[in-house]
Amino acid sequence: MSVFSTDKAPGSTAFVPPYPPRLPSPPSTLRRILIARRDFLEMWEEQAFDLEFSHSRMFLRQTFLCNSPESVQFAFSQKNGSFQRKSPQMRYALEPLLGDGLFISDGRTWRTRRKMVAPIIHVSKIREFAPIMVQAAIETRDRWAAAAGSSIDVLAESAKLTAEIICRTVFGSQLGHNYAEQIVRGFSDYQHSIDQIDVTSFLGLPDWFPRWRSGRLRKNVRQIHAVLDEVIASARKRASDGEPSVINHLFEARDEKGRPLNRKALRNETGVLFMAGHETTANTLAWTWYLLSQASDVEAKLHAELDAVLGSRTPTLNDVPQLVYTRAIVEEALRLYPPVPILPREAIKEEEFHGVRIPKGSLLFVVPWLLHRHRKLWDLPDHFIPERFLPENREKISKFAYVPFSIGPRICAGATFGLTEAILCLATLAQKFQLRLKPGHTVKPVCRLTLRPEGGLPMTVHPRTLGSPQASTETPVPAAVCPFNHAQ
Ligand code: HEM
């Protein structure tokens, strides 16, 4: 069943953004692992975009791919208790930095932390944080105005913007702003030092088996922890100033026995929020800018909506429900380039799906990269068509087929936060600017922890004024120049 019907026949004029070459047939296990070490996106064969549920073996470990709404619902919703544990690779990669933080814990610790942290960034709290989002976007707007006509790296700019937003939200406007740069540097150094695939875990060796961690990584962790401890201590001294911030709510949070979070737990949870809530939204914004630059019809509709809803005033949270096309563009960007393109889990209990035994200890994957481009679920799966997500079409999409924020009890705790942030930032900036890809630049999606354009996204800033759908006369770089397109 297709979740989106369009009258655009194949050969439609909609833009097909780049994706890596697909393998003609399934590779050997070793080759798949070697490719995955370089880039998760490149390890898939053509047929993987048709599969619904499959089973294979990676050395000592059995692996299962859930690639249909039914199997995703089974694993992440109905049997979440059995598949809630993150894969050993992910725990190994993030545990030095995040300890028992919500993102990588499971069982009782996860339940307790989820109850304490999720309500603080829940949809009901967005009203407190939306002004911070818009203020940071306005500062970016002023910076871009000064850069008009020149080239900026939109990936770096988006990362700076979302880092400001998450730091100010978590630690309060002043403290967050003061520490944002240091925290970003620490986390991005960490990301460079960790190995994407822990081969020891794929081999099926147990958690206690010694794994090597570089001195650089350990030093890096110490530095990040020191910065987080320092900023948390400063925030505690200011806790009485009444400024809305996540950390003030975390100081007040209590578990079921009435106990507050201790120093380490506070550090772990603020680390989780920064890590989970910074790069994901930054990548979403960067991809959105790229897609808009290649689809002038979509861009014109966006401008028409912004002009009609906002005129020349800055958006507020109250405008978000009216920005339906803006939202559809962001959701389509999240479909084509899900920032977290692979969701790996370890089975902590034996289960069975349609007669197939899933033993305890096996690895199970939900892969938004595959699911969001699945040929049985989407018409023109590789095309950029935001209309899929307009309210009249949206309900045809199964919530288990579109999972940029995951699904089930472990769904992203900041999903509404992230989506609202992306809409408000895009609206504030697209009101005033069009961005154009630097001529000759090749865009290549790559996944190392998150999915982003490899080597950044150089684009030129063109100011636009109210009612000018095509402020820039520069033509978008045609998709055909990109060697990674295979479905023109
Ligand atoms: C567009 C932006 C975002 C995307 C695409 C995204 C996506 C995700 C995904 C896929 C997961 C589950 C990962 C897994 O199961 O392995 C997740 C978890 C999480 N996200 Fe987000 N996220 C975004 C923004 C945010 C923001 C802004 C915050 C915080 C303010 C946040 C906080 C969290 C937390 C705390 C978790 C762990 C939840 C748990 O394990 O119970 N995310 N996110």
C-alpha cells in the first residue's frame, strides 16, 4: 500500500536530491561492516528498499531488519520492553561521555530518568522556550544580512544557531550563550575521536570484554565533563533568578522516591540534551536550505506562505499552526535525510515475529534511511515533494512508516521542541533570504553518527524583500550535475 498518492508520474519535474550509490546485490558481512565504518548509507543494496523484515548473521550475532510499519510497530511499540536496549556499539560509543544518561540507559534507570526529563522539554513547555529560538534566529539573521552576497557554510551556521538555542534553553540565556562555543567544540572533538563501529560488539563478544579507548578520547571526556560541571554549578547559584531554563527544572525534578538528580546525573542529562538536540536540528535545517535551493517552485510557495502569514513581522509560536507548508518542507527534509538514519537495538528477551525466532542478544535495526524511501510505502520515494505532508495527505502516512524521531516509548523526548525550532528558524530566515549552492559544489550525504552533507554546505546569501518570490536571479544548480543522483 502506498501512503502517498500523487498525480506526478515518474519523470515528474520534482527534484531528486543526491543519495549514495546502491549496491547491486547484498555484500558479504565483512564488506558490509567495512563500508559501514566509512558510511552507514553506502552499505545498502537496491533490494533493501523493498524488504519488509529480514534476518542475517554478523559473525556470532544474529541481526534483524524491521523495514515495514508492522515490524516497526512490533519491535518499538508492542515489544519495546524486549528491544529498548541500545546496541552495544551505541552504548560503547556514548557511555564515556553520557554515563547513564537517558539516551543510552534502559530498564529502571531509563524509566526514572524519562519521567524526570521528558516533561521539562515536552510540548507543554515550548511556550517558555520559543522566544529563545526566535531570538537566536534573529541574531543569525543579522549576521547573514552582513554577509549578503558572500558565501557561508550553512551546515556550520545551522550548528551555531541550534547550539545557541539548546545551550540557552538548558542553561539560561546568558550562561548558555557564554558556554555555547566551548561545549560545541568539546562535543565535536568527541565525535571525531569515537569509532563508528565497534567490531568487538558485532563479533558478539560480551559487554565485559575489554575495548580500547584512546587517550585523546579520555582527555576529551574529562574536558567536557569539567565544562558541564562548571556551568551547572554557576546555574545553581543563579537558580533563584526565575529565568526559564531546563536546568532550573532539572534541579527541582524528583524521582518516585522524592530524590533529586545528583551531580553526575545532572551532568549526564544535560550532556544528553545537548548531544540529542543540537546536531539533529542543525542537520535538518541545513538539508532544508539545500533542498529549497534546488526546487524553485517549493521555495516560491514557502515565500508566499511566509508573506501571507507573517508579512514583515517576526514569527512567534502562535504562527506555527498556520505555517503548514513550512512545516511540510521540514517534514519532507526529515524524510529524505533523517538526521538519525539508523536505530539499532539489542534484544534483552527472546521474541518471535511471524514464526521467526529472535534470540536474546541479537541485534535489531529500524533504519529510517530505508523505511523513508521504501518503494512499497512511498510514491516517488527519492523525490522532494513536501505536499506529502500537507494536512490532507498527512493522515495517509503510517506513524510506523515515518520515524525521524523514532516511535514508541523511546520516541525522541524533544520531537516537538526540534520541529518547532526548525519551523521558527526557517521562517525567520527564509523571510529575509534565499540561499544558493556555491557553483560547482557537489553535495554528498554521509552518516557518521548523524546524517549530514559531507564537508559542509557552502551557499551564497541573497536578501529578499516581502512579496519578491524570486529575489535572486541566480539559477539553482541543476540536480543533474551531482554525481550521486541515480534516479533522474
Ligand atoms: C529535528 C530534530 C531531532 C531529531 C530528528 C531527533 C531524533 C531523535 C531520535 C531518532 C531519537 C531516538 C534515537 C534512538 O532510538 O536511538 C531521539 C532521542 C532523543 N532525543 Fe531527539 N531529535 C531531535 C531533536 C531533539 C531535541 C531538540 C531534543 C532536546 C531538546 C531531543 C532530545 C532527545 C532525547 C532526550 C532523546 C532520548 C529519548 C529516550 O531515549 O527516551 N531531541 N531523538
